[in-house]
Amino acid sequence: MPEVRRNPQALKPRLALGVAQFLAGRENEAIDTLMQAVELAPDDSLPYFLLAEAATQSAPRILEIRAKLKRFVGLNPADAAAHFHYAQTLQGDAEAELRAAIALKPDFARAHSTLAVLLEERGDDESAIAAYKESLRLVPDASDVLYRLAQAYKRIGQTEQSRQTLASFLKQREREQSEADRHRADMLQLLPAPCAP
């Protein structure tokens, strides 16, 4: 990216380059670029959060990324998103960070649903159900959360709750598909006639 070469200390072009590299499937280059962005702006949360998202796709570099995020949490202990993104790099050891994120920002639906998945993986379906329900209270149309909640209900023998939640999931997926179809049709109308299928 020419802007990064012209001004190597500029943060935004470096972040844009990191995202472009990641989307192009060049994860290692993206992580290198985002690590440089973290060093350019150690107090800015955006490079850390982009790095955390890249970390979920890069197991070989997870320890390196985790160290950067741990440092950021240490510098910003009252930042719920910092705790959440650090938790993403911890896998099974993430509960304390997820709970810290929720304590700092109780309406953080993604932290509730991520905690629910962790609890579910540990076999604590009752606690997972409570966390899924809280996530859905905050974001009622989260189809992935509806599906996982239905499965958790099924595992603990609450078949009627499972059936009702699965029906809600199917309705939401249908709405999402209809919306995607409308969006696709709208986009196709923007194309010149020879380009449309």
C-alpha cells in the first residue's frame, strides 16, 4: 500500500493494509502489520481489536497476540472490549476475562454469548442457558444464539423449550435469508444490464 510506504508512522493506512491482507487470506502478513500498528499506537484500542479478530484465525501466533492483548488489558482495566478480546485468545481459560467484560458492560451481548459457549463446552448447560438467555434479551434476533440455546435445552431434557426456541431460530433464519435475497436483488439492480445474471 503506497500510503504506508510514504508515511510509515500513519496508523490508519497500516490498519487498512492489515485488514486487506487478512481478507486476502494472508494472515501472517496481516498479523505482522497489525502488530506494527499496535506499536505505533499502544494506547489506541482499534489495532488491538483487529489483532484479536485475526488471532481467532491464527493458532500458530496466538501466544504472541495474547501477550499484546494482555498488555492492553493491563493498561485499560476498565475497558470491557479489551477484556473480551483478550478472552478470545484464551480459549478455555477465558471465563474470568469474559465475566470482567460483562461486569464492566452488562449489555455486552457478544460477551454473554461467548461465555455461554464456554460454559456449554465445559458441560455446564444450566449456566450456559442463563448466559444465552441474557444475550438474547439484549439481541433477540441472534440466530446463532437461538440455535445454541435450543441445543442446550435439548441436552438437559427440556424438549418443549428446545422445540420453541428452534422454531424461533428457523423463523429468524428465514427472515435473514429473505433480507439477504432482497439485498442481493438490490445490488443486482445497480449493475449494468450485461453484468446481471
